[in-house]
Amino acid sequence: GQRFWLSRMGASCCAAWKSTKGAPFNKAVMTETLAKDPTVGPSGVDMTSPMSIVIFGATGDLAKKKLYPALYQLMFGTPDAPLIPTTANIVGYGRSPVELKSFLQKQCVNVKGAHRDKFLERCSFFSGAYDAEESYSGLDARLSQLEGGGRANRIFFFSVPPTLFGDICSNVRAKACAPKGGFTRLLVEKPFGHDSRSFAKLNAITSSAFREDQLFRIDHYLGKEVILNLVALRFGNQLFEGLWNKEHIQCVQIIFKEDLGTGGRGGYFDSFGIIRDILQNHLLQVFLWLAMEPPESLDRESVAARKVELLRAIQPVTMDDCFLGQFGPNKWNVKGKTHKEPGYLDDATVPAGSKCPTYAATTLFVNNERWGRGVPFLFRAGKGLDERLAEVRVTFKKKDFNALVPGSPNELVMRIQPDEAIYLTMMNKIPGWKQEEVTQAVLDMSYKTTFGDAYVADAYERMFLNAAKGDGSLFVGSEELTEAWRIFTPLLDEIENSKPTPVVYPFGVRVPAGMDDFAKRYGITMSENWEEYLALHQTKFRNLRELFDELDKDKSGQLTPDEVQELARRVNDGRQPTDAQVASIIERLDLDGDGTLDYNEVQKGVESMCRCAHPEGAWQSGWARA
């Protein structure tokens, strides 16, 4: 019953929102719009005029992994394709000439589908300087030739460092804008500057060349389904918005975790750090959709106004509300063999002795009527942690009447990645004679289960499509960025000037030592992971054997994958774990490789994990706690 109820709720939450002057999708209005403008297809895109899409930085990793595959999907791959014209000209741009066949073989390796050859026929490459006006005259001539010399629409994607944005904007404006009344739109990939000062300079250049409605600044997190669903969750239901305030919400955590290091790109990362890379953009944008007041409509201007209003109610962040960490080396068992991970400073591209944080947490308070500076919004993000995870966790306040049935507070969790889901934890009576016996249960809506047949677009597909439609509601405005940098620049300056020493944490832990205490300053208790759960039984309760026997339902002396599921469920908010989660636990503890766990393997695994994480024995007082 609970799963069915939340699945129905999720289906309602995730109903598509399309806007005509801010109103929800209306078939009659859309039909009337199409009748008035026959060039506009069902996707809202001009499907008649020639379209050219220029990718600056086409030889880079983003183009290979995301941009070319996204364009293929929009032209040929989605169930309702084409969403942009199949005759679109995809033109890569770079400084050096390429051999086209070899270039496409490399950069389109992730383009897969029955129409791949047709797509590649639409792809070409133009070499030129980024700062030379004559290069853009040549680009314009090439595009005009491809477009047939008449009216055409042009989209320019900036997959280049921000130091090149100014030159490209000025030269596109001077020499390569769309001809004869077609639209010219610029898709700009982050970072949008380095701080308030650099963004002001960058914004002055871009805004002097193009109107705000021609600039589409990308934060790809805004194209993820769970983030898009925040609109429907809050404003499409009666249950949540009435509770969305300081009277009912205790705290909010916005979390980003990676189980990878820098992969030899630490030198690039070192110039930005985790705060600029994740907190100031991705997590802040999630926060804005989560905490802003309802906009008058869902158009670009109304959404931007509410975001800016919210940002202006936040004081700048300082080191007093910040925690910094940096991952160090670690080793552990995987399938009976020792697995080693280098630390951040072991990356040859990282400057020696760098104090650049790879983990950061900070807390924002909103000084307005809804939030009243009483609700902490904890942002935390890090590399080299125990898992890949991004989620929003809303913890509700316990009330006086909860004393009648003691238990954990309700939490609404929006899992962004992996295994997208929305679930609500709640207290439930355990069936039986005793009224007082309760446990935490979960109302669980998994996207994979509820929307198994739905096509889930990649974020860059949505960004290209919305830019082609002229819909800027999912992009980042200049006023937003001005306010965002106002909030974070003082902290970044303080870190740059004082160079505080980050807490060094072993690669693969849940959080750095001391982070739990930092969170508790704001009344936030973070959940343990499965390693900590086992270690706690080993070191504090001294009853790891009892736990093993409890999990060993068939009393075979071996924990099978089905029995390990229960361990994973206990540290997964009571949710059914995925096969990958179960397999990960077994891989870490299975010394003989037989796919099951005996008690000796579990005990040795726990002792090994504790030694790896805290070699001096600090684990004795609790895993990853200062």
C-alpha cells in the first residue's frame, strides 16, 4: 500500500510541465500556437529554417562524452525524435585542423544508434583562432554555405575555458551572427568566472555583445529529472508546500559525493577547488529551486526573480561556517586482493604541498519570512569518498505529540544519482500485540520502477533543446550569478589568503574526521554507512557475532547475497538496496571469492577497514569521528 501510494504520488509529481507564458501545458493553446507559426514543430523548435550548431572546444572531453551524443539523440535517438531538425549542421571548432574521419571516429565514439551514419554526415569541422576576427568571417562563410545562403538559426556552445569567452562573444557578434532574422543563441558552460570580480568583467563583455535572452548559461544539474521534479513536487501537490517552512522543517542537507579522485587532472582541479566546482553552482542551484518562493509563472523572468530574491536574503559565507578536507591515500580489500588509492597530493599534476580542499561543507541561513534564519541548509561535497551519491535530504521537526510514539523524525529524500528516487521515511507500528513496538518504514518511489518505460533524457539533451526553443527557465541568469558570487567570494578570498590546512581523510571514508561534529553544531546528525555500522558493533557494543547470527537467517554460517541485503537495507534508510550495493559489500569482505561471507571474513574485514581509515587507532572511539 505504501509503495503504491508513493508511486501514484510520484507519477503526479513528475507530470511534465510545459509553459506558455507560465501556464501549465495546454494542448489547445499549443495547437493554436502551431497553427499561427507553421515553422514550429511539436517540440517548440523551428523545424523549417536551417539550423547550425557550433561547438567551440569540439576536441575536448565534454564534446566527446556529452555534446555529440546529446545532439544525436535530439535528431534521431529519442522516442519522439526529431526534436531539432535532422538537417542541422553540427560544426566543431578548434585551433588546429583535423582529419575529419579520424576526428569523428574519436569524438563520436559514444554516438550509438541506427542513424549514426546520417548524423555523422551532418558533422563537420572548422579550424580557426579564438581571438582573430578573420577566423569568424571564415566560419560565417562556411555556415552560410551549409545553410544555403538564406535565413538560418545558429547556436554556439562554449566548451572552452572562461578566458576565451570574451573573444568568442565579441567575434561572433561582429562576424558570425545568424543571417536574415534567424536567432543567435549562446550556450555557455561553467565556470562563470572565478569570483565576484572576474564574473563582473566576464558579464560586462558578454552582455555588451548579446542580450540576456540570447545567453544560456548552463548548470547541467538543472536538467536532471529529480531537480526538474522539484517544481511538481512542491507546487503540484497539496501535501508539501504547506510544510515547507521554519515551523515544520528542522534542516536540509544537499549532498554530492564522488568515489573517484582527480584521475591525473588534479592540476586543473587545483585552480578551482571543490567550492567553485560544486557548491557555488550545482548545489546552490538545487537549493534555489528547493527554497525559493513560488514564482508567478514558470517563464525565465519569473523564475529568475524568485531566485535572486532568495539569494539576497543570504549573508556571505565565512570560515566560521565552513569545513574543509583533502583526501589522502588508502588501501582495502577487494575480492581478497589489496586495492590501493593514491592521495590528492600523489597526483603528479597537483602542486607540491597544495592545501586545495577536495571536500567542503558550509551552512547557509535564509533571512526571510519562510525560513527565518532558523533552518540550516547544509551543503557538503567531496571527492575520494565511499560512494557516488547526490541527494537532497529534508528533515522535519519533531512535535510535542511525537512523545506518544517515540521514533526518528520524518525525512523526505530526493535521490538525484544514482538510482533516481523520491522517498519519505515514517514511523510505523510493527504488526503484533504490542502497540508500542514501532519501526521506521519507507514510502518509496523509484524512477526505474514507476517510470520504467519512460525515456530519461540526459541533461545536455534538455539544455540543447531548451536553447533551441528559446526557453531560458532552466539556465542561470546574470543577476543570480552576481548574488551567488557575493555569497561565496568572501569565503574564497579568506581561503586564498590564509590557506587553512584541510583535514586529511583516507580515500573511501564517508566523511572526514570532524565532519560529524561540524554538522551537529547545526542540529544535524548524519547517517552511518555499512562499514561504520559493522565497526560500531565490533568496537562499541562488542556484539559483531550477534549481528552476524541475526543476519544469517538460514543458520548456514555463511551470509548469502540475500542475507547481505538486510545489512545494506539497515544503512539505506530501510530501502531495498540495489544489486550493485550488495555486490559492493561482498567484494570488500569476501576473502576467498566464493560470493558469500563467513564470520571470520566479516571480522577480519571490519578490523582491516578500521586500520585503513584510522591507522593510529582513532577508530576505537567511532569511525570517522573527531
